[in-house]
Amino acid sequence: IEDLLDREYTYTFDFKLNKLVKTEAEWISSGKKECYRLTFSSGTTLTLSTDHPLFESKNGWVRTDTLRIGSKILAPSIIDIFGDSNPSLDELESIVDITLLLQEVPTEVYSYSKDNLLKYIQSFFYLKAQILHSQKCITFFFWNDQLSLDFHHLLLRFGVFSRIDDGNLFVE
């Protein structure tokens, strides 16, 4: 929560435009509340207060505490958000090394242009991925839930869905 306090905007889903849009945001303190941690089939987790509204496919907007196992909520299949940062090839290689060392995606990566973000992801494909013909998928062997989650989010920017299992990222 503390990381979000200074944000002046967030991305929300606009049902009229049928896409994510940048929206002004402000911090509203509602005190301490009981929270639920939702775990999705992709391995992604989300922690929300019990009264946080989510869009469920059958019932529209519902409170988090009304969800049941198997509920289907609105989640983006693509997060078409890119920055305009264009690091040099040397900087890009350095950030890849830093990512491997820290086992998390550095913040500046999220501001990369579409082309540079693709180069960053490709670097990891060459370093950490294997094509598993028997399972018809590509696996990024990270052995780290946080790094897998970071790459799961980065791949969603290109409309590529993945799932996380035992710290590894699987793309069918």
C-alpha cells in the first residue's frame, strides 16, 4: 500500500471502450480491514479487502467476500501499456544481469518501449527458457515465484498468457 500512496493515476477497465485506460487516482484511507488473498489458476495472487468490488462474469460487480472457488472475474487478457524508455544495448544487457542477480524485474523495465521490452524478454528466453515438446509449451525455469510473477505481468503486455508452478513460468 505504501508504494501506491504517491501514485496520481492507475489503470482501470473502461467498459464502453472495452480496454484499460489511464485514470486519475487518489488515496482514500478506509482503516484496517480483513483481507482475502485470491489465487488464480495462473498462479497469480491478489490480496483485497473483503468489500473490494470485482466484476464477476455472472453477477456483475460483487464484493470480494461473495466470491467462491471457481468464480470467474474480469481479468485482462492483454495489458497494452508500454513506456517510452529506450535503453542502449549495453544498458539492456546490464539490466538482464541485474534481474538474474536480484531475482526480480527492476522497476525501470516497466517504463521500456514496446520494442525494448520485447528485447528484454527475448534475452531471458535465450538464457532461461526451454521448449518442452512433450507438453507443447515454453518453460522459463526461474525457480522463483516473484520473478515468474513479474514475467507473467510483462508477457500480458503482449497478450501472452502464462501460468506459474513451483516458481517456474509456463507459456503454452
